[in-house]
Amino acid sequence: KRLPKDQHPLVAEAMVLQEFDKGAKIIQQGDTGNEFFVIRTGTASVEKNEDGNVKQLATLKPGDYFGENALRSDELRQASIIAAEKLSAFKITRAKFQELGLNDKIQFANRRAVGAGGAKVEDKAKPPSPKTVEEKQLITNALRNNENLSSITKLDDDRVNQFIDVMWKESVKAGQEIIVEADLNADYFYVVQDGSFEVYASQLEDGEEVPKGKPQVVGTVEKGGSFGELALLYFVPRAATVKATEDSTVWAIDRGNFKRILMQVSEAKLKDYVKYLDGVSILSALISQEKKQLATALVEMHFTKDEFVIQQGEAGATFYILYDGQVNIIKDGAIVSNLSASPQRCIAQYFGDGALLDNETRGATVQVCSETAKTLVLDRDSFNMLLGPLKDIIERSRQNANREAAKGTGGMPQAVQDGTKVKILRKDLSRIGLLGCGGFGTVDLWEHKKTGETYAMKGLSKGYIVKTGMQESVMNEKNILMMTNSIFVIKCYATYNG
């Protein structure tokens, strides 16, 4: 996604088609890779060997890609990719990629830990079970009585019904551990229909350790109760073991559906979230597609007056955007500043952004001083799962910027020289005069205030374009010009709106 569009046809032309039989290892964990693949037909399994135990991480389908890191360096393959059926894939080698001069320009937007960028984790959901009116009411009450869910978002009837629609019923035998403390594979949230469960923990809430091998009962969950939500929300290990004390029945929902329903926002809200992220300076290295991915992963969390959002001295792993309410910033017991946000005035504040870089210690306490405060929350693990370590993204962006600056511009626009588009801001252009008029608008001559380069700017009347039904033609013209890279064809450097 960071490769200029005019370079995409070069990559497509250089890729060759390769066929694989069922069971064939396309890439092997531990090998040094030098090839990138895009699946054309068939499916493949992503498998990782950890201490002799082979785990399936994901299933790849047509259109998914993998092995992208091999185009940049001699990186060891982090997982094996095995053809689950007869499979065909387009392939390009690093040597060919470098021969085309693309290695300095590429930077994949979706950096997955296993090197399978297009993959989606295989669905762990089971078919939903039929429910009586009484069972639906029990689930509704359980969801709305769950304090952690209530603090994150408003569970309106629509969201609750979506939960109910996808949940399935499971039987749990007495003595069975349905959740195990410290388990990283936290995939389900549960509502108790019948029976009871005891909650065991090896560490109490105040941090006190209990004797080794003797976990302490810290709570019970009975009919109408629920558990398992925190590990799904924040990608953290299970905090306790949950064990059935009698034969019980639960309703279950998988992580994928759980987060999808909780994080569902309208397109308008998503745009607002992206605007908030645009104001976070530490995220300036991200492209718009990456910010949109982050926007979909933001979780709403609400706080009440005098509640502490973060506390000085704590280890931080969570980033907050305050979009409604007021908070005090307190350092060493004294209020040093105040942050205020309002959706009506389109003002948002953020804090804790350093936590996305590393496990920093909080430098100040943030306490709510308005009646309520509404925030959007993102933890570092979620960020890394989506895009990879932020430190790496920032460093790569800095290196690319240095390379481009070192090339210089010469006497003509840089994009014509090396195929890389430079960002031209409209405020940096000064109008010289009219070049001509056409059926849809005018063409003016503009000069860049800093470089002295001149450009022709074509102005179109949006109302006239809509009136004549020419929207598709205009977009086609723009897309074609963005993809061309020839000194004999007019180059499109930038487009503006309004």
C-alpha cells in the first residue's frame, strides 16, 4: 500500500504463476526466505512449531498474501505455509524485486507476525443454538450486568440481540476447567445458563501471591453470571482459572464475533475515529489505511467523576483518546494541567501514547474531573497484532524520508525522475494565471513557493460532473493518470477537494 500505484503493474508483470499439490510445503519455518506469494486459487494452512507442538495459526484463501518480509531482508520464516488442497500462487523473488528498483519504496501496510499479511485467523465459532424466550432474557440480563462490558460501550437492544443470535450452548462436566489461568489462547466469553463455577487465582487483586500450587477461590459464578470478557478485549492471558463445581450449561461466543459486535461503529463514527488518530503526532508515520485499521480496533471505555484512568508509576501498555469530558493531569500529587474534550466542538485529547512504543512507566496520574469521561482505548498488543511494532514503523518511515531527501529534486518534479510521488500541499502553491478553459472547468498555471516548480491544475465543477453523470469517467481519468509513469504522458502529482 506504500508502493506508488504506477509501480503496481511492474510488480504484477514480474510475478510468475506456480502450482502446488495438496500437502506441499510452500515455505518452511526456520528457512531463510526470498520469495513473496499471492494465492490465486486454493487454500493454505499457516502452521507454527513450538517446542515440538504444531499449532495451526490461520487459513489463507485466494487473494491472501504471505512471505512479504522476504522482499526486504534475509528474514527467517516464522511459520510454515502448507497447501491444504491443490493451489496456485503468483510469486516474485527478492532478486527480481530489487532489479525493478522497488525495494526502497515498498512498505507493507499490514505487518503480521507470521508473515501472512492477508490472513484471517480461522473461525472458532460454532453454529448458534436455538433459544427460548427465557434463555434470551437470561443472556440479555447477564450481558447488561457485566460491569466490564458496561464500562466499555452502551449495550443497546441491537447489540444484545446480535450477541444472542450467534451464541451456542455447551455442557460442562463437574470438575472441568473451562478457563485456565495464564492461558494465552483466550477464545471465548461465557454466560452461565445452569450450574455454578468457582474462580481460582494464584495472585490476589492487591498483588499478594498465594502459596504455590494452592490457588485460592476468589469468587463464584452462578446462573445468570458471565466471565471471560477481559482476555478477549485486551489480548491478555487469562487472569484466573474457572472450574465447574457441578454439571453445568453455558452459552458461548467466540472472540471474533465478540469483538466484531462490540466494536461495530457507523462509517461516520469511523471517520471521526480516524480524525482523532490524525491528531496523534506519534502515529504520523502511518498511512490512511493503517489508521482506518486502528480505528476499527478502538474500544470505547467510560469513566465517572474522580475515577483514575491511569496512575503515576504504573507500567503502561494502553493508549487513550479522550473525546468527551474533562480530566486532570496530576504529577507528584499536584494538578499540573487539565484536558477537555467535546464531540460537539470536534475537540479530542490523547494521553498514554508512549505506551504504544514500549512498556513505559506512567509519568503522571490522569483523574476524571467531569461527571463522566468517554475515551477510546487501544493496547500495545492489539496495535502490534494489527500493524507490527510502532518503533519499526517510525524508523522505516524515517529511513525512507532520508533516502528521498538525499535524491534531490533537480530542475523538475521529483516524481518524474524516480517514480516516487512527493507530497504537494495546496497551501504551498501560488497561482500564476489561466492556461485555458474546457467543457468541465479551467486549467491554471501554479508555482510551488519553495521549489519554484510549475504545475498545471485542472479545476472541475463537482455539480456539473454530477449533473451530467460523469463521476465514473472522472475517477477513471484520475486513477489512470496516477498509474502512468512516462515522460511522454502528463503526470498526476496530487488531487484536492474544494
